[in-house]
Amino acid sequence: MQEFRGRKIFDGIAVGRIFFYSREQKKVVRRRITDAEAELARFEEAKRTARGQLETLYDKALKQINRRDAQIFHTHLLMLDDYDLNDAIVNMVKNRRVNAEYAVAITGDNFAARFENMEDEYFKSRSIDIRDVTERILDALMGGENDIALDAQSIIAAADLTPSETLQMDKEKVLAFVTDKGSANSHTAILARALNVPAVAGIKASGEWNEKMAIIDGYEALFILEPDEETLEKYRKKQEDEKARIRLLDEYKGRKTVTKNKKRIDLYANAGSLDDIDAAVRNDAEGIGLFRTEFIFLESESEPTEEQQFDIYMHAARKMAGKKVIIRTLDIGADKQPSYTDMEKEANPAMGCRGVRLCLTRTEMFKTQLRAIFRACAYGNIAIMYPMITSVDEVRAVKRIAEEVKEELRQSSITYGEAEQGIMIETPAAALISDMLAKEADFFSIGTNDLAQYTLAMDRQNSELEKFFDPHHEALMRLIKMTVKNAHDRGIWVGICGELAADTSLTRKLINMGVDELSVAAGMVLPIRKETAMCEYTPD
């Protein structure tokens, strides 16, 4: 028996035999060509084949996971037409007179290596996307496709997995993932969460493990190879306990979220698509505490119209049937941007033109979104939340624009509704002046993901920093407590919509700080309700 400890990716226990997957290395031979136009025609035909496959995968992802995570494959579709990638391939064929396979393989390797060598973890992780797309084009050029056929339920072990490889597996036969590469924000992690299977990274898998018995403990980031009978029995018991816990959670459906001594908490769900709102309803969320609107812009080939946005916001409100839906205005920046915005690349996008800064520099786009939201307010209980606020002037500026929008709607005799207007506390600056900001806002929502990142000066997507990153850091706790106190002193409520809201080890502490609302992933609604019911509210 051997034990390996890796990086935690997704919780859960899995016991089963290993299926070791190794990507087939294509033997690409360089050939000199005489007819460059014919070779480029082959390249274009291969791209058409790849596009058809990706469209099929995108549709499959929409059905099997959710719209937000299916966005991975929409990004791959956009990469097929990436100007720099295509230009490099075309120039190599024309100028060096080489075959399309060689040009695609060399260009793909060069572009992937360029991203792998970047310091920013977000851009570094894009290398796997480039390899996925160029491998797909090569498959079309050379014939064949990597097909991962699972004969039985298996723990998948690999150096790394592309999104395509992961989704092409029979999800009923995937017990867990163990990979060498990957972080909590990698594509494998995203799809593991979507498929609800445990995953551990940072473990160098070997082909010798194939078909051997293994255990994955996602809670402890533990991988056990060839466990003895005593260990097997122990983990099978843990699996049964886990199933019993899930059954127990169903008992909390239909209940209010209250502590032992009847302190009421609003327990909402985060959503990044209309599909996520369906999941929130199924899990008995009391509202939507964060409705991300980025997917509307990232999935569109051109800037979404007012009508397109209105239709989505209206349906979100109707699906929640009178429960509150807090819509966050557009929060994109240089690290995640639609092609039609023509934003310049930034060296440090986390601190660049994102969130409300973008909205205040592209006011027509912002106004279009606000018009759609205010119109949707007539169909349900909607609130508006502005991201990345750092000053009182920014709050006043967005509120002025909101009033202008409502006046335009009035002048045009278009039906609209009123909405609470809140702000996100995501930076130390906002937390430190939360007493001033509370005079301008109807509510606060603390985005602990960014607040932790900026407070601790650590990129939360950088897997190398995971051992240093402490989401329970006392500095962060003090900023949250200060924000809650300042909000309550001004008579406004405070929620938390970051990952800390779903951390059951912090539920009691956050409630005792006076947090009024917690917004979590839909699957965490019932565990947090159960944890709240076990708490005694004793204000700090």
C-alpha cells in the first residue's frame, strides 16, 4: 500500500480500479509541398471538421453540466478563428512550404509553450486549451480521434486532461480524477465539480497503476494505491456515511434557515446561468445572492442587445417566483473579455480595467444592461449589485447613471420596476471606508474571493501559492467584521457571496459576526442550512 498527498480539487470519496490514460503522441512528419493553396484548403477543411465536433461537445456540455462550465468549449470555438494562431500556421505553410500537419503541430507547441511560461496562472492554464484545439485540428488532418472508452467504473489517472477528453468519457463510469497537473481552478477541477466526482491533483500518475485498486479521498487530497483490506473497509464505510449524510440533508428542504435560538439567516445561491437558477430551485435556495451576467457577454459574437439581456433577466426573476434575485452588473476585464470589446491586454488584469471601472468607461454598454435589468424588475424581485467598488465617487456615479436610465424609460413610456442598489466589498479599500459607502448603498455583498486575494496579495488561481493562501487569515476576518458593523450602524444588510460563505467551518463565526445573508453554490445550500441549525447565535 502506498499513500500520496496532492492538492485538493474536489471533495468526495472514491474506491475503484484505475484507468490510466496517456494521450497518444501523434507522429507528425515534415513534408515539403509544392501547392500551398491546396494545403491551406486541407487546413480549412480540418477546421470545419473541428468546429462541428466542438459544437457537438458544447451542446453535450450544456446538457450534462451547465452553461457556465460549457463555456470552455465555446472558448475553443473562438480559438479556431484566433487571428494570431491562424496567421502563424498560414505563414508557415506559404513561406516554408511545409505540410499543414507540421505547421499546426509546431505552431500549437510554440503557442502553448508561450502560455506555459507566463507567470500569471490564468494565462498559464490557457496552454491546455491551445493544445486541445490544435490536437483536434491534427486529428481531422491525420484521421482518427482520441477516444477514451471505459469498460467499467474507474478512477481516471493521467498527467493532465483536456476539457474534450474529460467530457468524452462516459460520466456514469467516472469515479474520480487524479492528475499531475491542475489546480482548484483548472478545467479538470471545473468539470469534476460539474460531474460531482472527487478529484486530486499534484500526483504523478504511472502507467504501471493501470487496473490496480485505489482510493481517492478528496477531502484530505489523499490518493492510496493498492490499499490493504482494513483501509478498503474503512473507506467503504466512509462512502456509506457520505451517502447517509446526503440523504439526511434532504430533510432540510422546505425549512427556514435559522440557528438553534431562532436567529434568521437568508440563504441564497450563486448562479452563472439560467441552468444554475434551476439548480438553486431544486436545492431550495431562498433567493439568488449573485447572478453573474458575464456569460451573456462572453457567449455572444457581438454586444448583447437590450432585448437579449432583458429576456434572460426576466426569466431569472420568473424562475425564482418572487424570491430575490441579485443581479451583478458586468464584471469582465482583460483576463476574461469578449472579442468585440477590443480591450488591450494588461500585465495585471486582476488590478486593471474590470468591473465598475469598465462600466464607467463604456457607459453606453452599461446603460443598455441597466435598462434591461430595470425592465425585468417589473417581473420579479430583483436587486442590482455593482462590482469592484473602491470609492464613494464610483457609487454616486453608477447611481446617477441608473437614474438617467430610469428617466429615459419613463420618457419612452416603457414599463420598469424599482430595485435595491447594493455594492460589492471586494477590496481592502472598500472595507476600510465601508462606513462611508454604507451611506450610499442599500446593501453590501462581501466578495471574499477577491477580498482575500487583494488583502493577502496572492493570486488565488496560482497553484504554487496554495500552501501559503489562508482564507481564514485574521486580517480578512477583521475586514469582514468591520464591514458588517459599519453596514448595520447605517441600517443596511450585509451578505457574503464568495467561497467563504460555503465554508461550513466558518458558518458559526460569520453568523456571530452578524452576517445577514449567505450566498453559496446551489449544492451547498442544504449543508449550510444544516450547519446553521446546529449553531447558537452569540453576537461577537
